[in-house]
Amino acid sequence: MLAKSRARIGVALILLFFSIAAVWAETDPTWNQASSLFKQASFDKTREAADLLAASSDPQAPLALKALLEGQLYQHKQNDSLAVLADGNSLDASTGQALSALNKDDYRKIPINNTLRKYLRSKLGGLSLSSSDPKVRLASTIGLLETVTPEQLPQLQDLLSKETDSQVKDALYLAIQLASLNSSDKASKLSALNALEGNLNPIVRNKLTILSSDADSEIAKAAQTTLRSIENKVALNGQLETLFFGLSLGSVLVLAAIGLAITFGVMGVINMAHGELIMLGAYTTYFIQKLMPNYLDYSLFLAIPAAFVVSGLMGILIERSVIRHLYGRPLETLLATFGISLILQQLVRTVVSPQNVPVSNPSWMSGSLEINSVLSLTYNRLYILAFSLLVFAILYFVLRNTNLGLQVRAVSQNRAMARAMGVRSARVDALTFGLGSGIAGVAGVALSQLTNVGPNLGQSYIIDSFMVVVFGGVGNLWGTLVAGLSLGVINKFLEPWAGAVLAKILVLVFIILFIQKRPRGLFPQKGRAAGD
Amino acid sequence: MLISQILKNDRGGQIMLAVLAAVLLVVPVLNLVVSNTSPLHVPTYLVTLMGKYLTYALLAVAVDLVWGYLGILSLGHGAFFALGGYVMGMYLMRQIGDRGVYGNPELPDFMVFLNWKVLPWFWQGFDMFWFALLMVLFIPSLLAFVFGWLAFRSRVTGVYLSIMTQAMTYALMWAFLRNEMGFGGNNGLTDFKDILGFSLQSDYTRVALFICSGLALAIGYLLCRYVINSKLGRITVAIRDAESRTRFVGYKVEHYKVWIFTFSAMLAGVAGALYVPQVGIINPSEFSPLNSIEIVIWVAMGGRATLYGAVLGAILVNYAKTVFTGLMPESWLFMLGALFVLVTLYLPQGLAGLWNTLKTNFGRKREVAA
Amino acid sequence: MSEGEGAHFYRQGALDTSHKAILYLEDLNVSFDGFKAINNLTLYIDAGELRCIIGPNGAGKTTMMDIITGKTKPDSGKAFFGQTIDLLKLSEPEIANAGIGRKFQKPTVFESHSVAENLELAMKGDKRVWFSLRAQLNGEQQALIDETLQTIGLSEQYHKLAGALSHGQKQWLEIGMLLVQKPYLLLVDEPVAGMTHQEMDRTAELLKSLAGKHSVVVVEHDMEFVRSIANKVTVLHQGSVLAEGTMDEVQQNPRVVEVYLGE
């Protein structure tokens, strides 16, 4: 991984230099001298040639050195000209112009050994360290870290004093400390050990691990102390990462459960087909992406409203055709909606496919936010966390501040009275159920970005969703939010020592026991009416 | 006699048990005595299939007892069934002895495969049939007792309770999927050879298991009917209809619930124990929430709070399942789903209720005509 | 709590009412989500007394009954049955077995049982699970059922399902269930709601005949009915006692007038 990324930086550097270098391309005597030195095919002479090139101001020189390091520098067997031969593109080393129609057999690879490699690396580092592009400077400083030697200290100090970019400054500072660690001076070693306290770079950790068994006990002790402080910090970051994973899982649970919090919590309807409404949302995403394969990045923005409508309409259909006849008979509703869930699952299996379908992540959802070198948060999880909070906020607003919300709450508290006040309860029921179902569809869009989309998608979330609603306290949206997030976090914190499956079991058992203690969940609805 | 006393006002039960008795007498003869070239011959696989249905019927009776009479919709009875099955499976595993693939005289194959060296403590004693039988009764009841005691004491009722029972079986499913549990993980227990020294492949053993299933169903049915006819049964129904009223006349509702629930779980466990030697395997999928909820639809279909309706429903639905998964596997889930919807919407009293309604209507017409 | 503990009260058969009062409620407080349903309620009921409790909606009448019967636990205060029994430590069935019977506002009978079975279930006796499995009605109990059916006028409906009774009949059946429970204290919530005048008179007669042997607390809205039976009336308002006395006294109490007539 590391080697690969360094190679990639190398290639990037090569390309960059070429674009600049191609402008002024004329042969200067340095190249001729270097060619003849290279031709002698001795490591010492190669080193001399490298020194020569490094000392020259020719913009092509660092490039050639880089190529030499990567084993891509070749010399023509007859005319001694130097060329960079990488996969696919071949260039003249001195001019940077592309060479076409060349026969690789005419060239001889310039051999190098490890000593030379190390030497070249530090030379090269020094060269690109003074590049005008801060990105290049940063990359080369980071590239230097592993091999930095005390001899480079003056150069690094000098660079640090001139540096303006804060990231590069940090890297240079780190390089200086690492270089001091390699020095023979005990005092500077100790001060470097001190300065490295809390640094999360893995190179530092490796170095310290070696030093912590140093022959000098004072140094070994200092290294151990620093290492411990670093490890504590790593552990803390690990906890933060677990917390993030927990919140991420929690946000998924909240999304899956929040529609249920409406249909179950507010209306008292047990909808076992809720999971399948989520599944429909995920399949809507799949079809939208299929319809617009060239606009994947925007597909989710279309999928969210589409899934809301698809699942919402399906919800209204279920409510009007089945649930409406079963109000006040929750157990029967449970059975009937379970039947619907079976039908919907099988429908997807028959019409689409029994296999999972591929749903792609838009590019803006891939990648991650790097907090430091041991903690990075993936964007898809971050977005879904934010999204679930957004959905919660919207829903909360709708129920609190809109006319529909008022009517929903009225019907849920006293159907007969609400009807007497002129609320069309049948219409409100259908709309509420549609709202809850639509939210399930939206949850499906989000889930399609995290898990496999298949006919069983809903099934795997239904029990968890019910657990979240029951744990949070039925009829309480805040309860659902808190319950979902905390169950997610609990689950993820249990996982490292219990394993994923056992953690899941433990959470279930925990909820079962919790409900025994507090049958009405975390945030119970109080009052006389709640007693019956 | 006691039996006729129990069945005094139970017309449906009388018919059901009479049919059952006839089947238990005739089928073994048709299988063992009648030559297999005769059109009257019942092949062994059919006997086993019927035996399986009978265990399902007992399971359905257990569910009807708690749902129909106590008003608790248990979505976790599949767990008690599966536990009974696992206990029997453990006995059957121990009977394999050194005939397993690895030839270990004591450890079942999957343990050898997991590199276990000694038999875990909870597998001790299961080589003895009497002990296994005791555990068949004990283990599911213990789970039901503990779960019920916790749930009923804190007055978890209605859909909450249903969801909790579902969570229970769901958690158990995950637990049994783990290899570390020591019950064969995903594959469960299988490759059984014999029971009490009789080969499970032989026709005689299969017929015997079939008869045992039938007898267990009959005994289970009579026990449930006895309970329901007693004052205990009337209190049970009182709890179903007006729980807090029952409390205010001085009954400790949670005690009643725990006992009925535990008794029902015990019946389910027995059903599971008879099921496993006939189908030859027990694995964690028996714990899946879908299984448990399917039992409920058998009962709903047959007609709840009738007991015989549960038997009828279990056999009819499973027969339909066998037929349709054979003919058009795709269609079965559609049909099962539709069954759930249609029964709850249009047949709330099930087939038994439909029959009673028809009978009453018909009777009234006849009266009018006369 | 074990079953035995709940059962021992009736076996003991004695309730210590040596200080005349049978029910002591002192400084009770209950609130639901910040709403004070019961506010420093103090109330004593004497043994053998017939007390009527009136008060506007939301005065806390039903909540008070809930506390006495163990359905609701108060936030603070004391509730004693006789000298020795702390009601706040008992569950509903234990309180019922200790000798407090309750009739609900909305008649609740066991609808899928026959009238006689309703009485059988309510009857005083061993109410443990194992006993119930073997229980058979003995002659004495059978006689009590017949007798009670006579009293409540439902002899004809012996085998009829309770769910098929009229509203008034259900009220009577529920009173019958109270009677066979043989409680020391009867809590009767709106016994005459939905009854005809004739039925009301009979109910009044019945309740009056019960007083003396039992203590009876009646919550009722119908003032005429209350006047016809009550010696002593307690007016509840906003969760505490507003006035207490004979019907005439409380009706002349200016605070009561204010509460009922609004200014």
C-alpha cells in the first residue's frame, strides 16, 4: 500500500516536471558528463553522476534522478543518450521530449543498489523539498520521513525557517525530530523524544518501538514514556472511531425505525411490512440509477423523493386495503401486515430477481475525512448520519408545526373526539401511514448505500427497528432517536470483545431485560390514558 | 371415563381424536402389512410426512392454548419447538458414537472438526434416553418460565410482548448460529443413525415415531382440554378478556400466565423432540422469526380458542405448503402471505368459526322450515 | 411477593379495625406528567360506614380508587387498610384478597363466561394456580351463587353469557361479583350510570343493606341518588378534600357551590 502510493507520487512528480521542463529543452554539458559516468557502470560512478545532476539547475535533473531511483533510467547502448522508460511512455531524459518508436533492446538499464537508492532518495528529497508547489514539498517531506538522517538536519532546519505552508511545516518539524532520533547526540535524542509526545505517525511509533529497547536506559525509558503517551492517544482515537461506527449504525437504526415510530408509535399500528417498504426504497434507488447511468452522482437526489413516493403510495394502499379494517386489533394487524411483507418480498424475487442488485455509490460519497493519521471517517457514513438527523428534524417539524401533524396527534390521542371536531380521521390515517411508509422508503435509499440490496433487506431490519421504537418508548420521536443512536453505539462498543454476533445477541437480551424493568421504554408516555 | 369426561362438550375434539385414532390404526397397517405393489400401500415417506404434520399440530395446539385462551400472541413458540428438537438432536448425536466421519467415539463430528478435545459439560448425560426426555420437558419450560416470569411480572402485554417473544427467538437464532455455542453452528445437528438402538431408516422405526407423534398430539390435546375445562381454564379466559378485572377479584395474573405459558412451551418442546428424528436434522433456521409467526397463521386459519381448529389449521396449511412448494415453489410465499391477510380480514374465527356459523345458520333455516 | 403472602389475609379472617376506621388515606400525592391528580389527600372511612364521594370531573375520584386498589402507586403519602395492612406495599390481587372489592366505572365482567361462572371466579377462596386446576364448586359455594343471583335479580340468566347482558344487568352482575368476594370494603364507581329509575332504587336499597356489615364507598355523579343513600358525603376537588358532611351541609358549603356552579 505504502509503496504503491509512493510510486504514485513518483509518477505524479514525473508528469509535473515534464510539463514544466518541456518548455526549455536544450542539452547542457552536465548531461554529457553524466552520460559518460553512467556508462562506466560502477556504483561509485553512478553516484558521482547523480551528484552532478543534483547539483545542476537543470529542471530535468530531478526527474532523471527519480527515474534512476525507480529503475526507469536507461542508457542507449550506442549513442549513450539517457532515457526514461516507464510503462507506456518513454521520454528523453535530458529534454523531456517523448521518444517514439524506440526499441527497448537498444537500451541498457542503469543498475543501482540499496546504498545508492538510499542516497538518491535523500538527494531527491532535498531537491523536491524546495519545489515551489507546497503539495510537492509536502509529499517529498513525507517521503523523506522513513529514511531521514542526521546529516540532513541543517538542510531541514533551513527549509523549516523558510517554509510558509503549515502542513509542510509540521511535516518538516517531524522530519527534524526523526532525524535527531537517529543522531548520536544523546541530548538531542532526548529532546526529540520529548517533542514527539502524542504524535500519531506510524513511522514515529516504529522508531520509538525500536528505541524503547535501546542500550542506553535513559533513552529507552524516555522512548517508552513517549510511546505510551502515543499509544494512549491511539487508543483514544480508536474509541472515537468506535463511537463513530456506533453512531453510524445508530443512524441507520434511527432511519429504519423512525417511520415505524410514526405508524406504530403515533397510530398504534404494527406494520410488519415496514422492512419491505424500506426495501422498496432501496430498489427505487436501483431503478433510478439504471435509468440514468450517466448521472450517478445526482441519482440519489432523485431517488429520495421517488422512494418517498413509491413507499408512501404502497403504504397508503396497504392502509386503505387492509389495516383500515383492523384498527383496534393490533395483533391481527401484525399478522395481516406480516402476510403483506411476505407478498412484497416474493414479488421482488419474482419480478426483479432473487439475487442482490448492484447499487452504486456516487463519487461524492466515497472517500473519507481524515482527522489524523489513525482516525478517518468515511464520507458515506458521515452523510448518512447527517441525513438521518435531517430526516428526524423534518419529521419532528411536520408533526409539531403543521396542520397534518396536529390532526395526526389529535387522532392518535382521541379518535372519536377528533372526528367530532371535524378531522377526517380516515384521510388522516391514510396520510399518516403514507408518511411513515414514505420515510421508510427514504431510509431504503440511505441503506442502499451501506448494505446489499436484495429481497431480504427489509427482513433483516424489521426486528431491530421494533426494538428501537419499543426501547425508546412508543409514541415518542425523541425516544426513537436516542434509542437508535445509543443501541448503535452500545453494539459497536461490545463488538471488539464480544464479536459481532454475540454483540447483537447481547443487545437483544439487554433490550428484553430493559423492557421488563421499564415496560414503556426510555421515555414513557405518562398519564392515566397510558395505563390501559 | 376420564377422557369422555374431558371431551364432554367438545364435539370438534371428539371428531378430531376419532379421526386421529383411525389414522394411527390404519396407516401403519397400510405401510407395513399391505404389499408395496398394492394401490392401498402407504409409502414410508408419506408416513413420515404425516408424522411431521402431527408434531406441527401439537405445536399449534400449544400456541392456541396461549393465544386463543390466554390472549398472548407468542411469536416465539418456534424457539421452544426448536429447543426440544435440539435436545433430542443431542441424544441422537450421542447415539452415532464412532460411526461419524471422524470416528470419534465420544465427540460429535462437528466438535472434532472444531478441534475440541473434550465433550462440553452441557453435552454430558445426553447419551441416556431418559435424561434426554427429561430435558425435552425441562429446557423449553425453563426458558418459558424465566422469560414469562420476567415479562408477566412487569406486565408487558399485547404487541409489546409479541415483539419481545420475537426478539427472544431471533436472539436464540443468532446464538445457535455461533459455532462456539457447541450446537453445530449453521449446520446444526444431523446425520443421525438410530434411536434407542433402532435404525432411523427402518420402516418400523418410522411408523413407531409416527404413532408416538399421534399419541403425543392426543395426550397434549386432552391435557389442554382438561386445563381449559377446569376453573384454571376459566380464569385463563378471564385474564384474556379482562386482565385487570381478574386482578381486582384477587388472582395473581402473572402466576397464571407463567404457568400456562410454561406448560404450552413444554408441549412445543415435545413436538420439537418428535419432529427431529423424523426429519433427520435440526438447525438454527428453526429459530427464525418466520417459523414462529407461521405457526400463528395455522392457528388463525383453523380457528383459535378451539384447540381442534389448531390441529386442523396446522395440517391443512402444511399440506398446502408441501403441495405448492412441490408444484410451484415461487407461488408458495404469495399464497402464505395472502393467507395471512385473508384469514385476518375475512375469517377471524378461522375454519372452525366458519363451520359453527354455517351450522347455526343451517340449523336456524331448518327450524324455520319445520 | 409469594402467593402465600397474598392468601394469608383471608385465612386469618380478621381485619384490625379496633380504632373504628377501616381505611386511612393520609397526605397522598400523585402527579401525571406534572399534573397533580391527587394533592395532599387525607381521608378516613369508618368500619361499616356508607360514604359517598362526589366531585367534578378530574377531581381525582378514580385516581383515589386506583391508589386504594393498588393500580396506581402514589408519589408520597400513606394508605392503610385497618391498623396493620399497608396498601402501598401490596399488589392488586393481594389487596383484593385482603378484603377490598371494586366495581369499575365502566362495567367490566368476564364477557365470554356465563353469569354463574362470573360469580364463581369472583368468589372468595383459594386463588392459587394449582388449586384452581382441581377446584370444584362445593354445595356451600353453589348455594352462595344461587343466593347472590337472587339478590341481583339474575337467576334467570344463570347460563347466559355475561357479554350478552344489558348494560344495567352487567352493572348488577358486577355488584354480585363484589358480594361473593365478601370484602370488608367495597369501592363502587358510578353504580347507577345507565340505569333506569327503578333499577336505581333497587341499587340504592342494596347498597344501603350492605352498609353495616361492610364499609361502602360510592363515587357517583347523580346527586339525587347520592342524596337517597348517603349519610356522609365527601367532596373532592383538584385532588383534595373540599368539604365533608351530610348532603345538606355540603350543598350549602359556599366553596362547594362555587366549584359546582362556577363563580
